[in-house]
Amino acid sequence: MPATRLRTAASALCVSVAVLVGGCASEPAVFAGPSGNERVRFVVPSDAGGGYDLTARNLAQTLSTKDVDYDAVVLPGSGGVVGLGRLNLESGNSDLAMVMGLGLIGALEERPSDHSITDVTPIARLLEEPEVVLVPANSPLRSMSDLVTAWRANPAALTFAGGSVEGGPDGLFRILLARAIGVDPAASTYRQFEGGGQLLPALLTGDVDVATTGVSEYLDQISAGTVRALAISTADRIPVVDAPTARETGVDVVFANWRGLLAPPGLAPDQVTTWTDRIRTLDSSPQWHDVLTRNGWRSAVLTGSDFAEFLHEQSTFVHETVPVSAHS
């Protein structure tokens, strides 16, 4: 399945998904595998076409077996906070998990919520993904050096955008870049879009000047030449993108987004073990490692208490990195 920001959105179907949302008028988009004996669902807390959607689709495809089918419902809103709230209503339901990542940590930092990550069951961190600095193909910014020069000269003249809140991976990467070159992040505008399907048109039409975003969601556009990658966030170059690292260009930033799974609260120890075993099976699968390679991802599995501790550390990192004004 090719990686693309403009993946065809799953149709909103009036089917039996009452376990998540009742009523056809508000029915989330659903994609499903073939009929099987047991069905496990992933909540995708963002619009179709983004990184969570891409991750969920590949998870469902790779994990499905003759005994268990995996599918997903797309339930977007507030950077994943809506999906987290829904997860909290499914206490004890071990046939449900939400794809999440650093974007949800950022959303919870900036937006009031009745729920937190500590209310649910941490299952696993799955992967890490590089961020990339993108401009339209016709942008006068031909290199990272051009961007740095323009940014320092007149920060207010540049509009940045991403598919996460400022405390999510796209916004955090921009903040770290700005501080690394001695620019106040607040001096430039950052616009948040709800998913890649909205961000890409804004970038291509010049509505925004620069996007900081996940690599996998733009591979097709980079390859087609409709956007230009100025730099990536990894310590070393990656095969799927012909672009230097930020550090190579003189901007000392190394950063990674990540994605994982949360389950509802109230799971029994054996139910958690079942999920952990699924993740171990996934991570040993050649098919899954092909997915990782194709999308520029890296396996980064953490489970159980190690993942719970990581979530706490990431919450602290976001809180300490995001400007105070963004917390309000």
C-alpha cells in the first residue's frame, strides 16, 4: 500500500458499529478486512489520509489472520482527545485499541479534557517516524540554508503549518528548529490542520509557506516533485527521501515522532498479555518490517511499564518545550 497524504478517504458507512458511535448521522468512516471468527478494531483518531490512518491500515493488514480480523473506525477530533474519550467508555473491552502518538500528548497538553492517558491501558509504542521540512515545488526557498536565512531575517513573514497542535510532533519540530537557529518560535505563525488531507492543499496553493510533518504521509508528493524536502529530522539520512538531515545543514536538531496503541481501562492481566503477544508477533513479521522500510519508519517497540514510563516522559517533554501561551 503506497504511502500518501492524499489516500482515498474511507466512506462514511451506516453499518453496525454501535460499540463506538450510535446513529447513522454521526457514523465514523469504517474500513474492514474479510469476515472472520473474531474482530478486533482500531480507533483512528484523525481524518483519513494521515499518519494514524496509515498506521492503522497497515496494522490491520499485517495482523489479520484466519482466526482474527482487524479493522478500524475513523473517529477524528481535537488531536485524538475525542478518540481517547471514547476509549474510556469501553472499560474491559479487549477487542478495541486506539492508534495514538506524540500528537495526542500535545493535544492533551493544550486542550482541556476530562480524560488523560493515565485513565486507559498503555499497550505499546510501535514505531518512530522522522519529520520533514517541506515547501511547495515553486517556493523560492530552495534549501534549508535559504529557509534559515529568511527565518532569521523576518520571522513574521513566514507561515508554518503541520497536522498536529503546536505541542504535537509537527509543531514541536518547528519549535526545536526555531530555537536551534536563534529565532523565537512565537515570532512566526503556526497553523494546525486536522490531518494531511487539509494540510497538503494549503501548502501547494501557497496558503502556508512551510510544512513540518511526518515523512510517510508525503512520500508520493516528494517523489512526484510537487513538494520539496529541505531537511529531515533524523541523525542520518534515510533511503526513502533524498534530503539532508537538519544537522547536516547546520541546524542541530534530531527528533522523531512515534506511534503506539492504547486500550480501554479495566483490562485483565491476561487481556494485556494477549495484546503484548500480538505486538511481539507483529514486530517479528517480515511483512511488517517491509511496511516500516517502505514508509521510512523504524521499529521502536516498548510495552507494559516501559511504555507507561515513556508516556510520562513525553508528557514532561511536551510541557517543557511548548511556549506557555500555547497551554491556554
